[in-house]
Amino acid sequence: MLAEQVRACEAAGVDILCCPEAVLGGLADYSDHPAGLAIEVGRLRTHLRPLASDSVTTIVGFTEAGTHGRLFNSAAVFSQNEVVGVYRKMYPAINRSVYTPGRTTEPFNVGTLVFGIVICRDSTFPELVQGMAARGATVVFVPTNNALAWAKNGTEVAAHARQTDVQRATESAIWVVRADVAGRIEGLESYGSSAITGCDGAVRQVARAFEPDLLITDIGVPNRSNIQIEPTRAGS
């Protein structure tokens, strides 16, 4: 499925594809054997080989195997067949989580684009996005996994995510690209909150409910060498 999306992005001229949180293997918090889902960063390239592309950089959520048995809820930046960066979720689950919190929020660079990553709940902390914007990020990508028990109200979860995206975009004058899971599986369901919000706070694209989707938009990216605006295409 992910490889198909990469190929679709290649055909559409997309530069960066953002995938959901823990899209490789699922969330360890839901697993009876969390460590079994974990991948060391040094071995991640092998798992991501089907996503290799000369033109598309992919942001992929996974469970990272850290030192001393620690697990991190992470997102890898996979570009030119290499893992060029990893973001670790700063604020895991609200109650209890098997994940260790990350500590850094440095932005990433791919070509002329400077961007940030925050994972799911991290997006509710405005200082994280503000810090990335202050360091030159034009867009923040938000890998998300809102798969919840069927008794939960998925429409309210999606609406809260949308409100959060608008707030972060408006506060920091930054594009917000959120990629969520969607559908029902093993007692969990996600309405889906994938969307692309402009730096003016206007929601540009919204995914279909309960179905896989691919959202694509052009993002104006300042070229620091000549102060012109160049379009970067982002997908989620």
C-alpha cells in the first residue's frame, strides 16, 4: 500500500509524502508484545527499500528500538534510499504508554524545503510548532494514528484535529499537513483526520472519511539564495 502511494506521488510530481503514525506495524501501545514491533534505525533502510524513490521523500511512522530496551514512537525521513533523519514523539499517550518521550524538535531539510515533524498529540503543544517555525520551517508534517475503540466518537476526534491544525497554522504562519489512518480493524476505528491546512489557517484539502486517500497540494517555499518562491508538492 505504501509503495503504491509512493509510485502515485512520483507520477503526480509530489516531492514529500507524509504517512500516518506507526504505519509500520501499528502502535506498540496496542500490542501484547511491543518490542516485537520495534526496528533499530540502522536496520530501517531494509524495511523501507520498497519505498525508495529518486524524487519522493517519504515520512514513515514506526516503533523505534532504542538503547536499554527503550521504545520510541518515531517518524523517519526516507530520502534517496537513505534514512536522513528521525523525529521521536515528545508526548506519548495521555494516560500510559510503552513509549519513551523524545527530546528534540529540530527541523529537517530536503532540497530547498525546511520542515518540521510532530507526531499526533504533539501537535496540541503550540510551542513545538512555534519553535520549528522560528528555525525556518515552512511546513510541519503531523503523522497521526487516531484508531480508537468503536465506542469513541470519531467525528469529534477528527474535528478536534482539524481545529488544532488551524490553530497551529495561524499561530505560526506555517503549513500543517496531517496524515491519519482511516477505517476499521480489530475493534478499532478511525474516521480519519488527514488534511492540509495553509499557513493562513485555511483548510485546503480534507480526506474522505473511513477510506484511504491521497491529498496533494502545492506549497510555496522560499528559495533562500534568490528570495523567489518555488512550489513544493506535498502529499498525505
